[in-house]
Amino acid sequence: MNMRNILVWAILLVLLLALFNMLQGPAQQPAAGQEMNYSDFMERVEAGQVDAVTIEGQRISGQLESGQAFVTQVPPDASVTEQLRANDVQITARAPQEEGLNFLSILLSWFPMLLLIGVWIFFMRQMQSGGRGAMGFGKSKAKLLTEKTGRVTFDDVAGVDEAKEELQEIVEFLKDPSKFQRLGGKIPKGALLVGPPGTGKTLIARAVAGEAGVPFFTISGSDFVEMFVGVGASRVRDMFEQAKKNAPCIIFIDEIDAVGRSRGAGLGGGNDEREQTLNQLLVEMDGFEANEGIILIAATNRPDVLDPALLRPGRFDRQVVVPNPDITGREKILKVHMRDVPLADDVNPKTIARGTPGFSGADLANLVNEAALMAARRNKRLVSMAEFEDAKDKVMMGPERRSMVMTEKEKTLTAYHEAGHAIVALNVPSADPVHKATIIPRGRALGMVMQLPEGDKMSMTHQEMTSRLAIMMGGRVAEEIKFGKENVTSGAASDIKQATRLARAMVTQWGFSEEIGPVDYGEDQGEVFLGQQIVQSSRVSTETAAKIEREVRKLVQAGLDRAREVLTEKQAEWEALAEGLLEYETLSGEEIAELLKGRKPVRDTSVPVKPDDREGGGAVPVVDEDEDSARGTAKGPQGPLEPKPGGA
């Protein structure tokens, strides 16, 4: 508690005490007695009716024989002591009270003024509380970051080397501007960090603050917007005023899309408060009056919704892309997060990085943390590769549900379903290697088949897509061949959903249909308002929509036919794999290969296998479950592996 708070509470306490004494004071004073004039007092003394008196200066109080109390005032020149003694009156003398110097009376007389002062101090304190009080709506909520301990530097950021280089230049400019100015270079006004969630945009901004050694203000885009129009613009002005006083400095705005959305794009013409805030931000960044020495760094994962005026050079001079890391970047990120984790000798970050394609920096940090927690639960002193493998399975597929009760019929059906996926994956032209198959329920799936890509994929070929369609339909075909059409279950619902989604993208977005041709009929994901979506979809005629549906059905049916062809030809291998899954529940890719050669998997039975300690997979999950009855289907680590136009 600072001195200002102590002073406020002390004043309030004194005022309460004064008020209490003022209210209680008259009741605590003793009864003064009946007022008696001096002549009557002297007559009663001479008549012997006064027993004792108390003299306090010119004031005499006492008690008559009848018990009645009295009080009287003695004239200044009167001498009553001799007369009292002559009439045998007992005399008590006391020093007179100086009422003019009574602190309590002074306090009571000043009570109204002190009360007004206390109220004034209270409101001043509210106004100076950083914009949180009733009078601070227009104050900026930007916080000055001064990390003396736990400071983040570029050494703590890995896997985004290009982004580090771009921001390292800003740091060097702040440290030594003359190096660039002598060649005519100007300090950049702003840098926009763009990338998916969890890739480390905020972490990079903190590293810039740690490296630059200049004042660093941080604020969220949502802190500008309030229910009152004009408050956000006032906060922007106040933030830049604070930054001017500390220039050169850096302002970091996280999630700038909350305030920087395109103007006039909302229902009824837009949001006045947000647009006023954006207008003020545009002016402050590059308006009539330039703010020299202030660099704005912002982060967003929705650059498509930002206003074009915000993205132009002079405001955000450079857009720094912070993508998901590749295998080399993932290895570096894992090493950063493994610094404080005691590792066993068998831990290989490169192997873990290979088995986690599509993982962001946040995903990898969670993976390392889960492995450490798992080792702690197992009472281990070191985190081994087994914990990392099991942690990958848990992060990507969810925890095991060994307590779930499955009937023997359901387990058999699941085994043949997953074996169908695996056998088709092993026999189509272009498919990722099968890494693991299991019939142990995880998350919302009763079983799954996992495929591990040999490297990071930025796009897919037509052959890979048709092979994936066949893999997706392998489970449904397996149920149909083994148990008959009348016994096919709803477990393939997710398979059918993903296959349809992939086939529709092939037809409407990627031009893989000869009848439709290379024309984009896909929905524009950038449009977020219902009215605009209706206008977009109305461009597809009824005849074209019917053609699209026929082409989608043709592709899915071709996958179904290919899966039936493979399972019919490889029925012996398929049934052998299903029986192996019923026996072992989980089979790795190597064990599946041995099983198909007629050799049973060799496992170490000397150590009892606990539910959490059995062999992990380290695979990329290829499942997408919508309900408990769902079974495995082809999928990438962060969603369906659908290639982007142009191989991006």
C-alpha cells in the first residue's frame, strides 16, 4: 500500500472518530446542575444551606443540603473564600479549563471542511488510477513493460528465423539509428505480425522489447473499444501522448483486428465507436503531424479483415509472416522448451519434430509440458522418449478411455473397420506410411489408424487426393464385406463427411473435374455477413450445382470402389490384421508389417504394461470424430490435409 492510500484511509478514520465524538459528546458530560445567581448563592451560604463547593476560576458549583446541584458565576472583584470558610463550607479548588485550546472542539469546528477535502482526495485518486475509475474513460490502458526478471530475448525464440531477422533490424535501428540514416534510411513506422494462432507472435514482440532496451508499451486491441462513442479514440490519443514522452519506444497492439476491421463493413454501415478508434489510430501512425521515434508492432491471425488504409506503407511498412514451423524449426523450438526439463539419453528432438508436422510453437510447448507431467506421475527422475511419444498421442488424439465398456461384437467390428483403413492405406499408389493402428478408444473415437508423413506437405497431388478418398472409405467397405450391408453401422459418418468435403474442394476449388473445369465455385471464406454470402452463392446456377453434386458423388464413389477392390484382393491380409488388433489392441507400423508377413509381433512381456506406459506412437493423427461411434479417417494434424491453391 503506497503513501497516498495510507493518507486517504487516515483522513477517513479521523473524520469518523470526530463524527462519533460529536454525536456522543453531550451524553458523556456530567450534569452541570441548576443555574443560580450570585445573590441567592450568598444568601444560602449565610443560611447554612451549602455544604461543599468546587471553585474553578470564576465558576462555583456545589450541592445544597437538599441534594440539589447548582452552579453560579462569581464576579471578578468578589472575594467569597472568607465568607465560605466563615460558614463552614468545604472548599475544593480546580484549575480552570482552557476551552479555546481543546483539540476536539477545533476538530469538530473544522469537520465540514475536512469532509469536503476527503471527498476531493477520493475523486482525484479515482481520476489518477490509470483509466479504471469513473473519471478515467479516456485514459490509455497501455502498460509499460519493464521486465527485470524473466526477460525474453531472441535466444528464446526459435523456428521463425525470417521473422527474427525483420524485427532484429528494428532493434538495431533503435540502438544505432545513424547506421541507417547516413544512407537515407528512415525508421519504419510499424510492423504487422501475421500468422496462425500459437506460432509465437506475442513471444517475438516480447523478445523485441527485451533486445531493444527501450520503453515498450503493450495493449490489446479490445482495450480501445468501449460502449461509449469516442472513448477508444481518446485512448489512442492518450497512448501516443505517453509514447511521445518516452520516445524512442515501441507500442505493441495484440489482436489488432478487434479495432482495425474494414470500415463500413458491418450491418447498417459499420460500428461508429470502432471506426472512430481506427481513424484516430490511422492519423496517429501517419497523419498531418508525424510521431517520430514511435514504432508500432501489431499481431493478428486475421489479416484479411483489416482495413486497407491500415496496411499501406507508412503505417505498417512491413508485414512479417510468422508461419507454423517446418521440421528444422520444430526441432529448434523443442530444444528451447526442453532447456529446463531433465531428459533421458534416448530423447531425440529431431525424431519428435519429424512426428509432429503442422504443430505450432504453442503445441510443441504443450507437448513438452505433458511429457514432463506424465514422467512426474510415473515417479521418474528423467523424461524419456516413451513419455514424449505417449504425450504426442494424448495431445493429438486425446486420452485413452480404457474404462469404456465395449461389447465383444463392437470391438470386433471396430477391429475390422480400422484394419480396412490400414490395408487400403498400404495398397494405394500415394499414401503416407501407416504408423499405428489401435482399437483402444481415444477422445470420441472407438479406434483409429495413424499415418506419419515422411516430410512436411505444402500441397497434395490429384493421385494423393484420390488415394485419400479410398482410405477414408476403407472402413465402410470393410464393415460391408465382413458383416453384410444390413449390419453396417454409423461409425463411418466421419469418414463420409471428410470424403465429401475433400471431393467437393477438388471439384469447386482446385479444378480436378473435367466437366466443371478450372472454375472456382467455392464459397468465399472472407465474407462474414449473411447477405453477402447469399449474393455469392446465387452466382451458381441450378444446372451447375447439379453438375457439381454429380462430380462429387463420382469421386467419392470411385474411392469406395477402389477400397472394395483392394480389400477383396487383400482379404487374407485384412482379416489377419483385424485378428491382430483384437489380440494386441495396438500395433505399430513395424508390427503391422511383421504381422502381414505371417510373423507375430515380439513384445517384452517381462515388464507389466500399464495403461499409460504401453508403447506410444508419435504419429500424426488421421482421425476426425464427431461422436462416440465414429472410427478413424484420414486427416492431418490440424485438420483435413487440403492443399492450397498454387501450392501455398
